[in-house]
Amino acid sequence: MRWTHGADWKLFQEGNAVRVAMGYAGDLRPVFDGEVTGMTPSFPESGGPTVQVQAHDRLHRLQVVRKERTLTRGKYRLLVEQIAGAAQLTPAVDDTGPEHPYMVQSGRTDYDFLRARARVIGFELYVEGRTLHFRPPESSGAPSRVLAWGSAAGAGQTAGALGLPTYPLRSFS
């Protein structure tokens, strides 16, 4: 297999960038920007060999190690910038309000720690490409689409007073 033993074996090395876009020719839209986190070849007794490539967005970098740390007086902004830098991510942090006297990270990953800080001040935490965002949510809370479980019969209909199109949802995982 050229992906594991041939000229292209470096293509799926851990840490390599992966970008996925979907759409029609000339109108592709990005749906994923992350990095390879693993590769598993399969050589079945019958059938052709395959390779399964695992990829995650770069937020996975904050979910690896549980840490112990105490941070003295400061803003969440400085904490997010420090953690983003250590994970080789660019921080995009909105003003996080007043300083906090201290913060303790006890046996938690950086992701869990930052997510808890975000929840306290009503912020969202996400990665887009190589940028770690920590900011208030932009959403107004109003849905933009309605998914209805069942057949395609309801496709194109509107959802009640919202006037939003209804899309059929037939499976998910």
C-alpha cells in the first residue's frame, strides 16, 4: 500500500494538516481544518487493504495531559493566551472582565479548565484552524434551521411561526 509502505507514506504522518471541503465543483466550502492524529492500516484475509486515518481539530492538543497548577491574580485572557501558546495555537481572546484573585487547575486538562472558565463568564471556547477562540457567543440563540426526524416528505416546509425551512433527519451518529 503506497500510504503505508510506498512513496506517499509521509502524507498521513501524525501532526500533518488536514483540510476537508465539500460542495460542488467551483463552490467548495471548508468543513474541517485539523491534523492527523493516527493511522490504522488493515490487511484483511479477503478484500483489499485499507487505511483508516484519524484526524481531530487542534483543540485535541488541550485534552492530552491532566495538570496541576495554581495561577495567581490575573485575567482569564492571560491564562488563555498562555495555554494557547503552549499548544502552538494563536489566541483570539475578547476582554474577559475583571481580574480574579487566583485559579486552581487540579487534575484537569487545559481544555476542561478553559471550558469551565468560559462557562463561568458566559464565553465560548473553540478552535478554528490554528486559532483558539475565547469570546462571548455571537449567536442570538434563534435557530437558523429546523431538523425533523423522519422522511423527506417534510423537506422544504416551514417550521411553524419561525418560518424556517425544515430538513429531514434520517440518521446520525
